[in-house]
Amino acid sequence: MLYDYLIIGAGLFGATFAYLAHKQGKRCLVIDKRPYPGGNLYCEEIEGINVHKYGAHIFHTSDKKVWEFVNSIVPFNRYTNCPVAKAPDGKLYNLPFNMNTFYQMWGVKTPAEAQMKLEEQRKDAVEKMQAAGVSRPRNLEEQALTLIGKDIYEQLIKGYTEKQWGRKCTDLPDFIIRRLPVRLTFDNNYFNDNYQGIPIGGYNKLIDGLLDGIEVITNTDFFNDRHHWESVADKIVFTGKIDEFYDYRFGKLEYRTVYFDTKVLDESNHQGNAVVNYTSAEIPFTRIIEHKHFEMFGEAVYKNPKTVISKEYSTEWADGMEPFYPVNDDRNQKIYAQYKDLADKESNVIFGGRLAEYKYYDMAPIIAKVFTLF
């Protein structure tokens, strides 16, 4: 065999695996069907701005080992994710739900006042369910109402969630929103992790650093010549769709996908924030990303007279589209369980990442998962 490992997919899982295997002296070949490595982390430079081509990626973790690892490849900046939501009532609200949100929604100024308002709205939702003979939430809408109440649900959750999933909240399972972060502090930091940031110079620098010294072939689809690729290495690391690996024998898994309308604007600062969610059902896109705010802060924003924005549209996935989010309903989980049973019996194939494990992953847990393999 020419190689110890054939790694199919040059995204974060594949690149991290290749890096660690290479450090152990293993011969690795990485192939990817896209024209560039990086998977969904790939950034395209436009007007001097690193544009997150496949949507906003914000690295965050409390795992010191993972944080030190990525910073050993490329230093990260101090970006802090503080999204804003534009609601159907036309107002802007801070996210996640915190004292700023509650002040903007109700005018409450103390944690005690906010707690009283939340309890009042939760109680009303529970009483309405009980009056209808319902003892526990049966869907996402009922779950959200009992967790956060009518006002925030209708202004900040309902429209956004229905756009994101393409289904009514009453048709979505309650577990999707079983935990809603509610903070009784004036804290707009979306993540609770100890560390967060963006690679200085963009994510391509992280991927290039991980793949340094490793043979990479792009524009190459494993399935176009599967027999050949299976013959070049002792073991395979597969990060693609697990159902495709097994020729869809139990049926196709479903996904949601996202497409992006990206524009260059002749202004230095369009929305004043990297992420603004649009929660109205009447607005077709879910959010606008202004990419320069990931890496330019303060006066540096105005040194570049142009900016780049991307409107995100969530839609049903079909063949030929990029699969983004697994649809974790009962039907798909049953299908995936059958594929996983086959995967668990493989001795020379390692499955990893969001497509191979049919699981939504943040970036840090992907790296931590690869660590466990070494």
C-alpha cells in the first residue's frame, strides 16, 4: 500500500486527523471533491475581507487542550459572538436572552422584575396547556412557551425557527428547544465557554497549517473511482455522507441546507455587528452576516471603505446541494442507526464528522473527537 491512511474529506475532522497521523510518521493522502481544502470552514478573500463562504464559523471551547492546539497552528483573535435579532415588531433585541433582551422587551430593569415577568408568562402557557388536557409539551411551540413565554417566543423564536427548519413549530419535536439559555445578567456573550475567537487571517490558515507537509488532492470524488481509492491505503478515514458510503441501502438521510446571497457594498460598516438574525416569517432569509466584523475591530472597520455581507436562506436539501444540518427526527434516526450498525463492524474504516456521524458538530468537539483516536 502507498499510504497508511486515505482521508476522504479535507474539512476540520479530516485535516486534524491527517495532522496528528502525520506527526506519528504515518503516510497520509487527503482527497476532497471541492476545488479547495477546508470543507465548510473555507474562506474566500473579497476586498481584503475573509468571507466565510459556508456561513459564520465562530470557534469556542472550554477545553484548554483544544484551544492550545488550534493556537499552536495559528493565533486566534478575541472575537466575541454577540448577535442581534431584528424582530417582527421592528425592534432590535440582544441575544442570547438576557437582561438586555428583557429590558428591550418589557422595560424591566432588575433580575427580580425579569424573573417575575418570565414566571407570569410561563404560568400562562402551562395553564393553557392544562386547560386543553395536555400535561407536557408535545412540540417545539409548547416547549418554548413553557420555557420563555409568549412574547419572546412570538418575537424572537417562532418565525426564525420555522424558516430554519421549513416546518411549523407545532410540527417540530420539543427536544430541539428543550434547553433555552436564559440569563438574568446584562451579558450579550452568546457562548459560556472560556475561549472563543477567529483565526487571525481566516480559517484557511488553520486548515493550511494542519495539512502542511501532507499530500492533498482536490477536485477528486472518492465515489467516481471507489475501487482505485480503496486500494491505495491500509485504512480509510471517511468524513462524507454515511448513507452514500453504503450506497443508500437503507434509504437516504435528510438534511437542511443553506444558500448564501453575498454582496460587496460601498460602505465601511453596514450593520455594526457580525451577525443579525431576522426573526420575522415575512423576511425570507434567516440572518445577515457582515464578515469584516469577525476580524476587524474598532477603527480598523473604517480603514476598509467596503464591506461584504451574506444573506442566509435555509431550505430543504436535495441531491446536488450541500448538506448542512441533519434532520434528527425519528425516521432519520432509525435509518442512521442501521448505517451506524454497519460502520461499527468496519475494521479498516474510521467514520468521523457531521456527515459521517449524522450529527451537528461545533468545531471544538470535532477536534476533541479526533484526539480520542490518538
